[in-house]
Amino acid sequence: MPTLDVSYRDLCNLIGKRIDREELRNKAVMFAKGEIDEINEDEMKIDEKDTNRPDLWSTEGIAREIAGRYGKKGLPKYTTEPSGLVVKVDESVSKVRPFTVCAVVRNLNITEDLLIQTIQLQEKVAGTYGRNRQDVAIGVYDYNKIKGKVNYKAYKPNELKFIPLEFNEELTLSEILEKHPKGMDFAHLLKGKEKYPIFIDDAGNVLSMPPVINSNYTGKVTENTTDVFIECSGFNLDALKPALNVLVCALADRGGRIQTVDVIYKNETIKTPDLKPKTKTANKDYIKSITGIDLSDKEIKDLLEQARYDVTEITKNEVKVEYPAYRQDIMHERDVIEDILISKGYNEIEPVPVSMETKGSLLKPQGITNKVAEVMVGLGLQEILSYTLTNKENLLKKMERKDSPICELENPVSMTWSVFRDSLLPGILEFFSNNKHHEIPQKIFEIGNCIIPDSRSETKYRDNLSLACGITAREVSYEEIASILDAFMRTTGIGYKFKKTENGIFIKGRCAEIINNGRSVGTLGEINPQVLNNWGIENPVIGFEIDLDFVFKK
Amino acid sequence: MYQLTDEGKKYLKKGLPERRLYELVKDAIPIKDAQKMIDDFSIGLMWAKKNGWVKIEKGIIVREGVVSDTDAEKGLKLVSEGKTPPDKIASLLLDRNIIKKDKTTALTAARELIGKSITALTPELIKTGLWKEVNMKPYNVEAAGKTIYPGKRQPYAAFINEIKNKLLELGFVEMTGPTIELEFWNFDSLFQAQNHPSRSWTETYSIKGEGKGTLPKDSIIKNVRSAHENGGNTGSTGWGYKWDEKKASKIMPRAHDTAISPRYLSGHSGNVKVPGKYFSLVRCYRPDVIDATHGVEFNQCGGFIIDENLSFRNLLGVLKDFVMDVTEAEDVKFYPDYYPFTEPSVQISAKHPELGWVELAGAGVFRPELTEPLGVKQPVIAWGFGIDRLAMYKLGIKDIRYLFSDNIKWLREKTVM
């Protein structure tokens, strides 16, 4: 969710009306799907919740949406005229970054507000919508420094030199990727390419190397700039066009004049930006059934106009609308219906309770968990809950277990939380190790899922409900844990036998398998002092673990 | 009450075997020498070791530790003087066959108490009625009791149980799914585009290894594919890209509870009745940086209601009732929101007396691009609660990590009411 820095004064100027801060927070900002995170005298942070509407990720976009509900109704009008500029796309870019769409915006009064907002919008659109410049990269340039046409062409890494933004020496393309901070940040997007894409004018001045860096000459926009050239580059024209529209409309909202550019591909020439409104038709019965509100034609028209639609026709059954070209999120009439509801104001709509008689039920594991917990609590043990994520060190090494197949994360945030537990006992020991300075005896249990590799499962792993228990005191005895297990098994009505076994977790000769219906369903015993040393535990520990899914037949 | 056995009498005279062994050892002595020099050697060695007086190193018995009078020695002396040792010591001596119970002695002892002040009321005093002739010492009944800790449920586990019971009362049927899930159920069936940023490496975990699971039946796959590519029969334009079955069959830890709903709506994991109310409450995993409001893993509680005529107003009604009921909040507020799988979408916040407005749930009407490919014709209103937040709200916890507290002191002291 993009978070935007917005100036309160700038926002009100763009809306064309001063809205007091409380009203902005509690009502107006919701029209733009935003939430005010912070508001100072002038600086605000607004969380934009719609990750599918880049048109809302700027002060201009938010203002446009709010203004609709404060009088500026209907489709915002944007006109274009030809700039005469030509961008020639050379075939050499087809293997690197094949597409671009471009525009010119003139007569700008570049203020600090505009500069800050344009940079922010450019970053958010290329960052979030453009997936960190991979799908969409955006460049803004001083139009008056461009000579002749702009060529979009690929060059070999050492074939060309230019001064990258905020540098004062010429670097080759490969040097830029190695030395310039932005070069290093985005080098991975050009990794393995034989040639790198370049925007360059007829005079041989480089505009930029997308998606990495602008040149310091053409690619630097200051408060003295009046006319800008904008390009978006990437791999899919349908993704690039809305991004360009979002940018030029924001600049037009600040008084810029939008001009089109002819982008010449091998087989066709396209004229961008295309700001012709798009159309959609919504069924009136459908509007009524989804909203749950009986709206008159007039109300529907008014609410849609507030959301910056034009209603071109309302028939007996349908509403035909036009919506702005900067919106690419409208896929279904549902999307139009949401805008009707937002105009209405979610908190102005009377909620209707659902009066539906259905019979509820819980799944078996919750019932098992509750009953098992009741018995364990009755035996005087404290329940604990731990994370299902842990690490190999705790799960295997400290437990003196052999390496066994477990479910591992490919991209953990921290190695501490990098594998899923396949057993609960390590968690019991971890707990004792974290509580060695607290009063003993400590008697605890946990009921929870373990993640077990299982090739027959549709997702290759299955969840397995287990119970583990542990007791630590100055003195413990095998008999005590055997009695607790026996009490548990008798009370829950599960038959069992003990069978002598050996493993690294327990002391040799003080460990048994729990056998139920001929199958081993768990182990119990006194913990191996080597394991206690591994965990830094200073008092003896007894414990058991048992597979609840098996004994209660999931 | 007790008298010495023959063995006890012998020990009284010669000393307990462990004492004799300890004296014999001085600094160190080979086992085989000690064996010859002392009777009851093996008993003596066992107890001397247990008491931590000696240890054995390569066949040599070595002294260690500081030796004071043991319980056994104190008990032996008391019984020989006709006194009664504490129960714990008596039972130790009984186990070692050093003393035996003497019923006549017990009775005699009871008679001796006549006219005296006693602390412990004995079975003999009760049976014989002699209790009427003794004076039972009053205790300091205003002194605080010794601290003991009862067994208890973990507070968060108890809260989860409470929420499930509340939903049960409201007529919801519980659903579940595997912790390790297919991307198909977690994303694709929910109409989340395959190139959506939330499916990237930094936003979701993936599992090491080959990681391919089994996709559901072809008809479901076919419908979901066309919903993504061009909208299919749903009246939508779709996302307009080439949908990749291989990506959908990758496995991942479930990132949200909503992954479970399409399993049921499609009939893959269970059948949905219309009208019907369904919910799940499960652990979910996202690569967040861990802090006071983001745990290593988190619980989500979500669900849906399906019926012929359900609207956005019903959704607001369900949310408001449930939140007011669970949180006892004075007021709730709705915010427009965005989720790839619902439209219209809404977020609900509740007003906490101290914390202010707290964001509790996201909800919406499932998109037709989700329901129709799964064969569902009716409107489905769906919601998901960050149940961890709700628990913090209810348990008055400021740091989310306390929900999985590893501090026994906190668990012991947390009240259950």
C-alpha cells in the first residue's frame, strides 16, 4: 500500500476548496480510498489503499477524486494536441526492453510542490505498479534540450558514454551499472543482456538508460524547466499506457498542456498518450442487488458523476458510462458499483443484519484440542503456544536428532524462523531454556500442528496435530512422566503399550515408544543431558510427545 | 508410631552404611578394597552416591561434597528416642526397612497428648475420640497462603476457542486447509494476477525444493485460466495476460485465511450449502519484519456468507454486529479499501477506549471473476479478521509477541477472567 507525502495547502489548492482537517480525515479522504496516517500543520502522510489504482498515488489524483464530491462533477476533461516530436524505436531494443510510450507536457510552472509530487508519483508508479521498474520505468526530461527526434535504441555496454544524473564525469554504460548508486540498484534488471536500451536524440545527446538512470544533461528537471518530455518503457503496451496517462493527467491538473508524440515501431506508428475516455455498461438490477439500495436514475447519475464518470445514457435496464483514461482498474461492472457506494459514503449507508438460520459446527481438531487441554490442565500443567516456524539448529542439532527431511522456507526473513517444526518437543525445551531463571518446578504442555513431508498429500506436506509435555525440577523421575502419560491415555480412553527404544533426545535406557494399535505414536522419557547442555538447561527434564491425529483418527 | 527394625537397630549402633563408607573412603579408595572392608557395601555406595558424598573414577571411590546429617540419620535418631519423624523422612526409612509402624506406639503417643496443645490432628485422635481431650492450637489464619500455580490454558489459545464458540453460536461452519498451500488456492482462484506485486519474493514465502503440488480438476483450472486471461464468461475483461498453470501449482505457506474459501466454494475440500455461513481460523505466514505489531506468523479468522440475496448492506450489518459483539466497542467505522478478490471492498475499525480507532477486519463481496469460475452463482460476502489484533484489543496487550509468550511468569500470573 503506497504511503504518500502530501501538503495540506497543496491538496486544498488542487481541490479548489479549503476542507478542514477533521472533515478531510473522517470523510473526504475516503472518497480517494485513502487514510490519513499523520497530519501536522501542513505535512500529511496518506496511505493509499488501492494497489490497483496508480491514478490515486499523488496529491493531484487524490484532489481530483475528492473534488468530484465537492462540486467538480463528471469526467475531468483533458485535451491533447500534436507536439510534432517523433520517437523512433529501433529493432535492437526488442530483446532488452521492447516498448515505450511517450508524451510532451508544455507550459509548466514548475514549483517545488510540482517537482516533489512528480518525483513521488513517478517513484510510486514505477515502484509499485511497475514492479520496481521491471515492468514500467518512467523518465521525465527537459524537452527544450532535445534536438531532432528521439531514438530508442540498444547499445553495447562499452559502445557509449554519458554523464549520469548527479555525476560530473562521463561513464560507459557498464561503468554506470558498477559505479553509480542507481546503476548498482537496478543493474540486475539488465543482467545478462548483450546490449542496453538508450534514449538518445539526433544530436547524440543521451536522455537516459532505462530502467536505470537519466543523463545529467537532458534528464535533469529543475524549477527553470517549462516543458517536459516523458517516456514509459517496458514489456507490455497495455501496462505502459495507463502509467503514462496517470503522469500526464497529474501534470495537466497543475496547468500543463498535454501534447502527443508519434512513436514509430517497425510495423506501426502509435500516437501517445491516448486520453480518450473509456466506456462501460452496468445493469440496474445488478446495481440494486449488489448495493442493497434502491437508487433512482437521478441518484445513480449524480453518484457516478461525483466519482468522475460521465453518464451517457440511462435506459430501462442499463446505465452507460464513460470513465477517464487514467483508470485501468475497471474490469467488470462491479468496479463501477463500488464507485457508486464510495460516492454515497460507506458510513452513510444503513447496515442490514443478516437474519439467516444456519446450524454451526466446529471441526474435529478443535474438539480434540479442548478435551486434551482439559486433561492436561487437570494434571496441573500450564499450556504454552509457540510458533510453527523455527530453525534447524533448534529443531535438529540441539535435540541431537539426525538430519531428516523438513519443510524449509526458500526466502526466510531471518534464519531464526526458517523451517517449519515437525515436532513440538524442541519448543518445550526452548521454553525451559528461556525460563531457567524462573521458579521451578515448571510443568508445561503444547498442542499444535507440525508440518510433515508427505508425498501423497496434494501440497507435498501435511499438518499433523501433536501434543507434547515437559516437566523440569530439581529432581524428576521417569515414573512421573510415565504416570502422566498413563493418566492422559486412560482419561482419553486410548489403549497403549510401552516399548523400549533409543534415540538421541532421551537418556539411553530411560526412553520408550508409545504403541497404539500396533503403531508407534510417540515417545517419552528423560531428556539426554547432552540435549540439556545444548540448550543451556540446568535442571533435569522429562517429557513426551504424541501424535493426536493418529490416536484420535482424524 | 514407629519403632526400629533389627536393621535399624544395627545401623543405630554402627552408623548407616553410607556414613560408614564415607568415613572409610577418606580421600580415595579402590572399590575392590572397600568391598572387603565394610558390610552392606552396595547399599552404602548407592546412598553415598545419591547424597553426592562420593563419586567413582576409574574404579576408585573419591570423596566429594560437604557432608551433613542426612534425613535418614535424623529420622533414625528421632525414632530411637520414641519421637515421630516428619512423614517424608518416615516413608524413606520405611522404604529402607530401617523402621516399622507400631500401632500400639501410635495409640500410646495419642494418649500422651491428652491435655496438651497439638498442631496435627491424627487418625488415632479422631478414631479414639481423644481429640476432645486435646487442645488444637490456633493458626495464624490471616497469613497469606504459599504461592502455587494451577495448570491453565494459554490465554491466546483460550481466546481463539472463545471466538470459535461465538461463531458456532452464530451458525458458522468451520473450514480448514493445509498450512503448506498451493499458489492456486492462495492466489489464482482468488483472481490475484500472477504478476501481482503481492506474489513477489518479498511479499510471500516460498518453499525450498521442487515444490509442485497437485492442481484440482480440469474444469476448475479451465475456468480460472479464462477468468485471468480474458474474463471468460464472467462479464469481466480479465487481467489480460497468459496464465501459467505451472506457477499455480507451486506450493507456499498459506499467506491468508481466504485461501481456504475457494477450496470449499468449488466443492474441492467440502460442500457449501446455500444459504450458508462458513469460517476458518488458521495460522498464516508473510515475510514481515518482526516488531510489536508484526509477529513471525499470525492468525487470521475469515469466512463468508452465501445466499440468493445478499448485498453490501448485509455485509456492513454482519461486520458491525460481530465486531460490536466481540469487542464491546462503542462505535465502528467503515473505510473504502482494496482487495483483489472483493469488489466492493471495505475495512472496519472499532473505537477502543485507550487505543483509539483500531483496524480490525477487511471485507467485501467476492468478485464474480472468483465465484463464477468455481461454479458459484449466488453473491458471497466475505470478511477476514486479523485475530491477533482482536486478541490484543481484548487481552489488553500492546506487543503482539506476548500472544505467543515464552515467559512462564507472565503465563502464570495472567488471570483467566
